[in-house]
Amino acid sequence: MEKYIYMDNAATTPVKKEVLEEMLPYFSEKYGNPSSIYSLGSASKNVIEVARDKVAKTIGADKKEIFFTGGGSEADNWAIKGIAFANKSKGNHIITSKIEHHGILHTCEYLEKQGFEVTYLDVDEYGVVDLEQLKNSITDKTILISIMFANNEIGTIQPIEEIGKIAKEKKVYFHTDAVQAIGNIRIDVKKLNIDLLSMSAHKFYGPKGIGALYIRQGVKIDPLISGGGQERNRRAGTENVPGIVGMGKAIELAYENFEEHNIKLLNLRERLIKKVMENIDYVRLNGHSTNRLPGNVNLCFRFIEGESLLLSLDMEGIAGSSGSACTSGTLDPSHVLLSIGLPHEIAHGSLRLTLGDFNSEEEVDYVVEKLIEIVNRLRLMSPLYDKIKEEK
Ligand SMILES: *Cc1c(COP(=O)(O)O)cnc(C)c1O
């Protein structure tokens, strides 16, 4: 393949060179176990604390409030199960939304089987949760509200500040899955009244298999993984030292280059959307036109299957996604697209293109050019499209 264009940055991002360089020594030269007392061990321990500090500073937290995990899914599981089990004497009710990542939804479904009650809030046509419904759902049994910062499929950003206020007022813990937000939105956990926040390094040009949970000091939470005394007795297991070092560097870079990254992605996003809208008919932009992640484009092409579109794009060396990475491979349309009110047949024709630091305007133009060709070709094979054209 001559050209490879990667537009699936919401699924994962490549590790930046500077990040990889900082990680490399911790695989083979500086391999000490951070729990060992000799200097090879304490060197590892020190770099973990440096990285912890970088992560904490970025979100306005104290370093004592950052706990490294094996990624975003683990952080989500820990937040939900940890709060549920530690606070069940107070109540058994959890509030979340219908458009969360499966790391949250499947964890909540598991807890329902354990006797917890879960309210799944509706979202409007743009994917924004209903704050009135949130307020009305809180009871004296409610122990946790978990609402994602920004959606991984349609990019919609939630009213996190308002949710934080409501949670604080009602004395309910507030967790947010900020996996897609880190690097794209400036976050101050104290200002936003966030009690717990999940993040994952591979979504912001760091390595896979490393993430963190921010836990505000004073929050009552059980551990998810028991064993040794790592992470101040809250997350057992020998630390992923190269991963942690990489995550620290990646988050530092993400916020050093924040404005530049955002402006670039916004421009690319608007260019892509505008060109598609101008050149292809029966296409719909999913999510909000402005209140969305800078790199997120999610489109529905009528009379076309998202899967055939993806395969055709792949043959042209273009990587995109239909729905979320976890659901492609199944034929169920995305739970997010159904929640914003799209009928099955339209939700099936969805394409998510997520832009990143390594994409260019030329790539956007090339992708649009190929999209026009592919959509036209696939529609020629669609009996439904024929009918619509005749009626015109
Ligand atoms: C990717 C993602 C996760 C899962 O993170 P992993 O590190 O891949 O486990 C959770 N939530 C959201 C919103 C995501 O985009």
C-alpha cells in the first residue's frame, strides 16, 4: 500500500517519538522493581512519582489523588464498582447515561445483577444528557453519578460543570470518563467538582495498557485489584514503569501543544465536514455542530451499509470506524446513534472519522475524494436509492 491514512484517532493514537524515547530505558536498562529498596528500584519509584505529578498538575489535582491503572476500562470499572461496594450501606442507586462507553455500561449491568439499581439517562438529538431528568432521578439512595466528559462516537461534550454542581449539592459522588477529553479539553477537577475521573494514555499519543483514576481525597472507594501495597494500597500489582513514564510524557506534551493541536484539528474537522456536505447528498452529521471534540466527525450516509463503506475505504488505504471500535465486527447498530434517535437503517450507514496530530489537509481532501467515489458506487447498487432518485 502506497498511502496509508489513519483517521481512527478515537480508537487509539500512535505513540509519539518523544514519548517512546523516554519509555525505552525502562524496559531493559532501568528495570528495577519500584518496591525494591536498592537504588535500581528507587530509580523506578522516582520516575513514577514524576509522572504522577505531571498527570495531577494537568487536571488540577494533587499527586496523592492520582492512581495508575491498566487503562481506561480498568479506571471505569474501579470507579463504579469501588464506589458501589464501599458505599452500599448508604444506598444502592447509580445514575449514568445511555451513551456511555461499554466500560461503564457493562459494569453497571454487572452491578444490577448484584442488587444495585441503575438509572440510564436519556440524551437529546445531539447526545447531551437531560439535566432536569438527572435532578429528578436523584434519590436518598443515590451514591454515584457517572457521566462521560465527551463521547467517543459522536464527540458530544457534556455539561460537566452543571453536573458537578448538582452532584455536590446533593452530596452524591461524581465520576466522569474523560478518556476522550484528555488532550482535547482543559480540565480542572476542583473547579468542576469532579470526584473521580478516568483517563487512558493511548488516546493521547501514549502507550496502550496504562491509564489512571483520579480519586479526590476523602472519597470512600474499595480497591478493584487486591494484592501488594502498590499505589498506596489501592491498586495492587507491580507498576508498569515504562507505561507510566510514557503516560507522563504524553500528557505533558498534549497540554504543552494544546492550542496548536486544537486549532489544527478544528480546521481539519470543519474542512472535512464542509467538503462532504457540499459533494454528497443524503448525508447527516451526527452529534452537535460545535459542541463536539475537535477531531470528531460522525456521518450517516443513507442507503449504504457502514461496513461496506469501511471496507471500501480500507482498500484505498484509509482507516476509519463505524460506531465504536468495540462494536465493529457485530451487526448491531451503535447504542449511541440509537440513543440520539436515529432509526436502525440510518444508524447502519454511519462512519466515524477521527482526526489527529498526524493528519493533514491533503489527507482530508484525498479522503473526501475517495468518499465521493465510494458512496456513489455503493449507492448505484442500492435499490432504495434508485427509487428515491426516480421520485425526485
Ligand atoms: C477508549 C475508551 C475507553 C477504554 O479505554 P482503554 O484504555 O482502551 O481500556 C473508555 N472510555 C472511553 C470514552 C474511551 O474512548
